[in-house]
Amino acid sequence: MKTYKHILLAVDFSEDTPFIIQRTRDIALLNKAKISLVHVLDNIPMPDMSYGTIIPLDYEIENKLLEIEKNHLNHIGQELNVPENQRWLIWGSPEDEICTLAEKESVDIIIVGSHGRHGLALLLGSTANGILHHTPCDVLAIRLPK
């Protein structure tokens, strides 16, 4: 069985995030893997920035919504002992930015949460599905509790 050395955890700060964090922690411990952390902003208007912009986590940001997102990411990073230089807050399309980052950072596996939607939501696609079909590494979609 393949062991993973570098896990990229993609979080969306939903109510299910603690569940995904615990699963990621367990997988990292079993594999003695390092964890990197990413959150992609796709719902905050940022007119002066292009997609794919990495937002620095080490200085205060005047946008209150952006500051909240940064604080969430840093809190999870501290909880998982992820070094600051392995935490990314990026503005753009989640599936594109997560796949690009995974390749750039030589990630072995991307972990995301999945609601396992069916019907129209399945046809339209989800972030987990988009990542699965556009990245060269393994993807683990953790089924979220109902």
C-alpha cells in the first residue's frame, strides 16, 4: 500500500470542518506525513486582484471578511501544527487553485470534504469532483455526516 508523505487539506470552513480535520490528522499520523492547508476564496469580491492570487497571512488586512477567513485558516493551521509557510489563502476557482498548488508543492494526496450529492448537483459538479478529475495525485473525498 502506498504511504503518503505530503497531504494537502482543502478546507471551506463549513460546520463539518472539525470532522475533516480529525480524519486528516489520523491519516497524517498513520503515514507520518506532513500537512499543508489551503482555503480558496471564491465568494469574496476582490476586484483589484487576479485569480490565483495568494493572500499573505502575516499581516493585517483591512477587508473584514478576508480577515475572518485568514483567522479561520490560521486557527486550523495551529490546531494541526501546520507551519505558517504551508498555509495558503488563495483567491480564485477552488478546483483550479487547489490542483495548481498540489502540483507546485509535490503533494501526494488532497483531502476534501464531500456531501455526496446526487442529481442536478452531481451533473453541475462539485469542488471534490473537479479536483479528482484535474490533479495527478490521489484525492480523498471524506463523506461528511448528514
